[in-house]
Amino acid sequence: MSRSKPEKRAAPRVQWQLPASVSFADASRAQVELKDISSRGLFFFAPEKVEHSSKLEIVLMMPPELEGFGGQWVCCQATVVRVEHTPENKVGVAAVIDRCEALPQI
């Protein structure tokens, strides 16, 4: 009999394939597609190796379903809390959002 893992997330995730621009600790940037996001965290596949606990800056349009910044362009500061390596040689990155600011509308 399999047991399901208890939910550790503090906020519900929205399954939302969403483009984002990520700046990594080594100053490199990449365009990624988020797999899911919540008001407190997100998950995406990175094009390069990412270290646990590293700092990220992520620019994206928050999904309208999320409270607070929903439907706005934001710049988030985040910390990597989990790195997964898939059989397809992808690098999955889970990060907790430390701070998020709405970007001005132009």
C-alpha cells in the first residue's frame, strides 16, 4: 500500500505554463517556462545546473488566479530549495519566493 506524502506547501499551486526570465547567481540569464506557481513558490526546468540555496531573480506575469500580484508583471527574488535531475537530463528547480515587487505598467 502506498502512502501519499503530506502537503508541505504553504499556498496552493496553480498549474500554469508561463514564460519567465530568470537571472542566476553567476549573472547568466535564461528564458524558461514555469511548470507551476503559487504566491510563495514556483517550479521550472533550468537550461543549466543550479545549486541548492542559490539566489534567483525572476521576471514574469503572475497568473490572474493568484492573490496579491495576480495579472501583473512582477520581479521576484527567490531561493532554490530543491533541484531535481530527470532521466531526460533536465534540471528541475523549485524555489521559494522571498520578495516580489510589481513592475510599473508601460
